[in-house]
Amino acid sequence: MDRRLIRSAAAQWDLELDDLFLTIGHRFGRVELRRRMRDYVRGLLAPVARKNSWQLAEQAGHPTPDGLQHLLAGSKWEPDDIRAALSTSRQHASRQHVS
């Protein structure tokens, strides 16, 4: 595969991921939680050998996993609301591609 094509696809994918963060970010309340959510998702998608809190925090440049652990265990957010927002966003995107 051509490197330019790979870079183009990666750039497009990155833009779509940013759109996803904009779609659900407000559901996390504070900006710190939004950033942690973004870092957590990017860490899950990154080529990290083991997906535990320490490796994901390291991938994100955090000194400890405390912030990511707080996101998952201590902060208040509603997974069902986020799932619904993502589903609606995906349906909207599908209709745009069909049109």
C-alpha cells in the first residue's frame, strides 16, 4: 500500500476520532475527564502490547494511571447515554454516505 494513501487514511481516521470525542465529550462534564476519556480511547487503539492502566497511562504521557483509573471507577458518566449518542452519530454518518 502506498505510504501517501496510508497517511491520508490515518489522517481521515484521526479526524473522525476527533469528531467522536466532540460528540460524546460533553457527557463527561469537566475538561479533565474529557481529556482522560480521549487518552484512554487512544491508548486502547494504540499498538500497546498490554492494555492495563499503567501502559495506557504511559502511552498517554501520564506519570501514573490514577487519572485513567478515576475515569473508569470514580467519575460520574452514563455509558448508556454515550452508547445512544454514538449510535445516533453512526446512523447519521451512514445516511450521509448513502446520499
